[in-house]
Amino acid sequence: MTNNIYLLKWIREMEELVTPEKVIWINGSEIQLENLRQTACRSGDLVKLNQEKLPGCYLHRTNPNDAARVESSTFICTKSKEEAGPTNNWMQPKEAYKISYDLAKGSYKGKVMYVIPYMMGPVGSRFSKIGVEITDSVTVVLNMAIMTRTGQKVLDALGDSNDWVRGLHCSCNLDPEKRYVFHFPEDNTIISLNSNYEGNALLGKKCLALRLASYKGEKENWMAEHMLILGVQKPDGEIIYICAAFPSACGKTNLAMLIPPEMYKEKGYKVWCVGDDIAWLRKGKDGRLWAVNPENGFFGVASGTSEKSNPNAMQVTKKNTIFTNVVQNLDDNTVWWEGMDKNPPSHALDWKANPWDGKTSKQNGAHPNSRFTSPAKNCPSLSEKFDDPDGVPISAIIFGGRRAQTTPLVYESFDWNHGVFVGSVMSSETTAAATGKIGIVRHDPMAMLPFCGYNMSKYFQHWLDMGKFIGNKAPKIFNVNWFRTDDNGNFLWPGFSDNLRVLEWIINRCEDKTSANKTPIGYVPFASDINIQGLDISNSQLDSLLTVDNDLWKKEVQNIESFYEKFGDELPAELKNELSKLKERLQY
Ligand code: SAT
Ligand code: MN
């Protein structure tokens, strides 16, 4: 399939290391993939679902100890610890390679070694990056074939170049004590051991497209961000593109696939999805910031997805989808998860394959981080720019977290540097997407805490530098919070499709069509500028959503100060300055 000497040499070395029974190169053909699906069903790795109701759909159950990303076992392995910075786990490359090779050695015995050439980004785009993943897991191959562009066309694009990312994945025996996701940004290499959960094992996604790509972007004047990309088509036909960063499992897929509320549809609004998780951003020929989605599919959270919360995602999962850790309905061999509807099956298996009766069981049937892997082209609202090698020009960047208090529904930063400050102090409640406690508020700058492949201080500086590089054509920066609650813990804002009402304000601000209330934290909408027509929201509720409580923000400043201490002297002076200015505005 290739004569690339660098690639062939590495494959030979890896083959000698893991000693498989045979090697299969993934060429991307449907015949080959269909054979692999059958192999996976025979071995029990996949369960074939009802092909009339869910054509091309399969169920994957991970080992119960392996159902989410493991941040504590994720390492950046650069020569110096400083390069990884204070927010990443770091290990000496030498030591990490030693651990890796000891575990990998002979671990494919009696197994097939699959070689997956893949591309992140559209074929023919200057944004795109090539990777090759070696794996012993058929489900990893099948997931990668959905999430990335794979096969011969990638090798053709690679030619004889040595500019590609090496990725070794070994299932080993899924021992959580020996689970590691190692990144070697200086060697363009990723090694993942003892996990088959997609977030740890699909090496093109978080490992390449965020951790290694963010490291590269800093050196090459571009950015890799944990952001969805969407286009809002206005009644006059113009499409405004927006990127938005939220931590995992905070609604990126829902926002990316939003369907306008009836009233907006009637006016002529449409929303187009370009991506739901990752954006690569570069300065374009026109001087603006342009974005592509490097992925080719969606790895979305199933739990909570419904006809109400995300009808497009429901549509996306109706064919050619791999479901991970959902409920299997034994009556008709379909799937179910909490939040899908109020009608759980009673004759079913839970995500661990135990008999489960949804009508009587007190236990959840699906894992809270249950997932679907679906081709992007399944999305009814997929943007026609999805495959465009140049991507789309970005007018606004949104940061958002899950905060019960403090942060208003939406506010705009005063300028780029202040926007970088706003992103850097983002915090959000933890979710089931990673192992560990859920619902703890933690700082998650730009939603990149688990995904930044280098020193976070340098990453902040890179954001500041990109602002200078783009100058007055830079997007405006906003912050949103859909999750604010009243004193009884009820959400104040309906969210989901009604978030378009907030996007409308954001677009009006980008087009200088509306004024705003200057508060200590940024520009907040006047209540009369958020359209709540047809919503069951009182004016006082809207007022609470838009309040900036100085006392709460003074506490927030203390949190920010202690978070910033982590970075010591390396914290860019611009951010220290923004913090002092915020303090001045708040106090007096
Ligand atoms: O598990 S993934 O990292 O792929 C998805 C997510 O947590 O954002
Ligand atoms: Mn994500």
C-alpha cells in the first residue's frame, strides 16, 4: 500500500515488539470494514443490532473499569518538565518508553496487528495532519474508520514524507493499574496501553488532534482547540460562523446540532454543524481566523440525548453507528439510555450486560458516559463547508462552563486580551466523561485542561500572540452559562434550541447592532435585548440570569488568584494585568 521507508521501518519495529500473528493494513474499503464487523461480532467485541430499525449499527461494551478518559494516567513526555507545565502529568520520555515497551512486548501474541493510516482534516487541506495507528482492537479500527478519513487515500497523500504521527495502541489485559496514555510531542508519537475506551484509544482524537496539535500549533502560529464549530444562517441568507469551547459532556454536540425554535425557523434562521468537539484555527488569506473540524464523525454522549434535547443527534445515530455502554433492549434488539424517553425497556441488558428491567431497577442501565460513534455525513444539518479545505471564517469565540451561580447567561469580553483572560479563568463542574468525582467545580482554561499538550502558561501566551497576529480582524470573545440555577437548584434558562436566542445577541454584538450593559466582568445584555418571546420565563428570571453579583465575583477573584498561583512567574503579564483591572472594576 505504501513505499514510505519511514513508515515501513516503524511498522517492522513495532511488529518485532508486539509479535502479532499477522498484520492487516486498513485500506478504507467497505468490504474490509464489513469483514471486520463480522470478526468483531464473532469474538463478542460487538453486538449486531436490529438491522431494520438501526441499519449498520452495533453495540460495544467496554470493560466496566474502562468507560471514561483517565486524566491521572495521561502524560506529556517532553525532555523537560517545564515544557509539560504545571497542569499536566509529566514523565521522562525514556522512562515512558521503557514502561510502554515492557507492556507492549509480545502483547499481540496470537492476535492481528491492524495498521490504520488516517488523516485529521479534509483531504487536500493545508490544515490536515496524517497519523498511523497500530492497534490490536477491531473496535478501535471500526471507530477510527468512522471518526477519521482512513485508508489508501491517506497513504497517497503522505507519499514519502516523514511528517506523520506514530500511534501505538495495545489493549494488553485492560489492567487499570497499568493504564497509560503517553504523548511524546517531540517525537510525534503517542502510545496508549491497557484501555479500549475510545477517548483513550482512538489516537487521532484527543491525543493527536488536541494534545500533539496544540503543541505543534504553538510553534507554527495556529491553534488546536476543544471547540465545536457552527454556522448560523440569518434570514438574509448570510451565515455567521462561531466556535465554542465547553468541557466534555457540557452540551457541545447539542449546541453544534441545534435546530432553531419554531419562531426563528419561521423568520428564516438555520443552524449548520461544522464540528462538535475540535477546531483547528488558522489565519486565512483575508486576515481573519478560519476553522476546520479535523474529525470525520461524532463521538457524542448518548445519555441525555433525546428528541427534545437533540433531534439531529437522534437522527445521526439511526444508522452506521457504534454505541458504547448503552442499554440493549432485548425485545427488539435496539438501544436505550437514560434521558432518551420515559419508556425504558423492561426486558434488557444494562451496559455491563447484566439483565436489567428499566421499569423497576433503581440502577442506571446505561453508563453516564455512554457514547455513540457516528459518521458526520449522517447529520441532517451538516454544513456544506464540512469538507472545505479552507474551513470557515470565525466571527465569534464562545467559552462556556457548567456553573450553578456567579456566571451570567452571557457576557462579552472588552477586547481580545480580556477574552483570553475570561477563557483562562473558566471553571466548570466535572462530568462523567473522565473518571473521578462528578460535580466538583474546577478550573478548566479554554476547556483544554485535559487536552493541552504543553505548558499552559505558554498556551495562554500563544492565545495572546494570536490576537496580535490577527489584529482587528480577530473574532469577538464571549462567555456563556446555560446552567445557572435558582435557589432551589432549578435551571433558570431552558437551554437546547433556545440557546439560539443567546447566539442572536452574540451575532448582533458582532455586527454592532446592539448596545450592552458595561459591568465589571464585561458587556452583559440589557434584558430587553434577549428575545424571550414564547418562553416561560419571567422578567425577574431573566434579570437573575443576567445579574453580576459583585460579592460572588470577589470570591471568584480569590479562586482565580489561587488558580493563577500554579503558574507562578510564568503567567503572562497581560493576564496578571487583566486580573488587576477586574479587581479595580469590582471593588470600587
Ligand atoms: O472521551 S473523549 O475525550 O473522546 C470525549 C470527551 O471527553 O470530550
Ligand atoms: Mn471533547
